[in-house]
Amino acid sequence: MATIQISVDDKIKEAADSLFNSLGLDTSTAVRMFLSAALANNGIPFAVKREPNADLLEAILDTRNRSNLHGPYNTAEEAVTAMLED
């Protein structure tokens, strides 16, 4: 059997130990469960993502939907001026 060693902040380790103990597990068992689930899912077994901010998301949706588009602009200065007017 292999051994995995990781460094974790003391507070995170204590909180994780407490959580897993409340579930009837030790941390080693919880880590083995995570690794098994990762293999079963052929990846991280939960969503790993970064949420865009609301303005960025709105701009992306506008671009995809071809709505709220301005321009075309002849120069970058015209584009910046238009953005500042909104």
C-alpha cells in the first residue's frame, strides 16, 4: 500500500477531522473515498469552476445573442468613449 503525504493548514486539518469524525470517518478514509470517486468519475467528482462576475457574464451573453452591441468603431478611443457614455 502506498502512502500519500500532503501539507495542509492546521485549521483546515482540524475542521476536516471534526467533520469526517461526525460522519463516522477518519480523514484517511475520506481521502480514499475522494480518490475512488475521482477514478469512478474519470475526473474531479464535483464541479471545479470560477464564476464570472455579473457584468462579464452579461457581456458574454450579449455577444452570443448579438444584442446590446455598439459600433463598429474606427479607433480604440471611439470604443472607450462609447463605453464611458453608457
